[in-house]
Amino acid sequence: MSLNHNDTSIAIVAVGPGDPSLMTLQGREILENADVVAGFKTVLDVVQPWLTNAEACPMTYRDQEEVLEYVESQALLGKKCVVCCWGDLNVSARELLARVRRRAGKVELTPGISSIQMACARAGISMEDAVFITLHQRRGASDDFASDVEEVVHFLKDGRRHVILLPRPYDLMPPGIAKELVSAGIAGDRPVTVFQRLTLEGEKRWDGNLDECGEITEEFSDLSIMVIFTGTGEGPDSHE
Ligand SMILES: C[S@@+](CC[C@H](N)C(=O)[O-])C[C@H]1O[C@@H](n2cnc3c(N)ncnc32)[C@H](O)[C@@H]1O
């Protein structure tokens, strides 16, 4: 069978924050019935148990276009193709979604649990009391960073919402971000929590304030999330 581009379909399945038991039943069923499953290696590791019938296609940032081209060729042959995405697909995954959308007439999305939901659950905060900002974007120009920091500073000064921040491995990590915020005028005693490797082996939590965070010299995992709390005295909730 050979299809036209407009008739092809690729599923995108979000696999959750790392612990395979946090994958949705719908996502699992799609993977069990798939012919071809592509994703970054760490993502495929999570879903490996359900790839009984599928050809697994690991990809890296460098070869992702070639791997997706192969997925497209299989979708054109009528195979059931899936691209997996970490956490939830509506959170800091725009670039991957756009790449897949260019490769199929129809894209079916199965959301998952985001690492930012896990951070909210661990910190005991509600999403409606928080704003989410990602520095994890493949842009890189220094004035982009300046405008991202400006946005973080804006919400911190406004003080109504906690800021959930995804750092950018490894050049924009929590200590550097904390220093930057203090030099932009945010009080150094503003409470901060950094979560690392949520739901995974070696999960860690650090609680302190911006000044203390700026002094940390130990290296953070690429899977790190900062929560900077409102200045209203409502600090990190350490109840698990
Ligand atoms: C490109 S973003 C993708 C986010 C993903 N779509 C989600 O919903 O979690 C990757 C960033 O998410 C954060 N992240 C993802 N999983 C995490 C985890 N298990 N623990 C801590 N941070 C995590 C880290 O900041 C990491 O650099």
C-alpha cells in the first residue's frame, strides 16, 4: 500500500516524566500496536517494555530529521508510526511537534504527565497559582536569554504567581539563573526549590533561597526544574 502525504498519519505519544508507571493507558495501547516508534534514546528507554511489535528508531538532536524522514516513508507505506515525546507534548516540545507535523497529513496527539505537573505536586502548589517559563529552547542568541530573564523578572516582581522555570542544560543552570535574577533586582531571600530527576532513580530536591542557590557549585542534572515562590511568605511545601 502506498499513500499520499495528505492521507498519512503519525501519532505523537507523550511518555511522562520518566517513571514508566506514569505513562497513560492510551499511550501504552498505541505503542503496543505500532509498527515503527521513534524518539530520543532516553524516551525510548521508558517505553521499551511496550515495543514488542515495533521497530524502534532512536534519534539524536543531530539525526532527528533523517529518522523522521524514515518514519514518514513508513507512514507512506501505511505503517502505524509513532513519535514519542518526554513528559507532556504541550510543554516545551514545540520544535519536535513542528518537525513531525511537516512529515504527515494528520498528527494524532496523546498527552502525558509533564515534569512541571510533578514539580507542582512535589512542591504542593497549584498550576493556577504559577506561571511556567522555559529557557530550554534552541535559540541561543544572548539577547534571547536577556529577554527570557526579563520575563522571569517581570513575574517575580509582580509577585502574584510562583515561577516554574526549566533551565537550559548546561549553560543556563539554577546557580547562574539565581545570580542573574538577584543582579536584576530580585530579593536574594526569595524562596526557591530545585527538583532533579523527578520520578526517576536518584530524584533529588534542594530548598533554599536565591542567594544560596547562586552559591551552589555542584553540577545539576539536565533534568532539573526550579520553582521560585511568590514573595508573600508562602514558601516551599516540604510535605511529600
Ligand atoms: C525539552 S523540555 C521537555 C519537557 C517535557 N515535555 C515535559 O513535559 O516534562 C526538557 C526539560 O524538562 C525538564 N524535565 C523533564 N523531565 C524532568 C524530570 N523528570 N525531572 C526534572 N526535570 C525534568 C528539565 O528542565 C529538562 O531540561
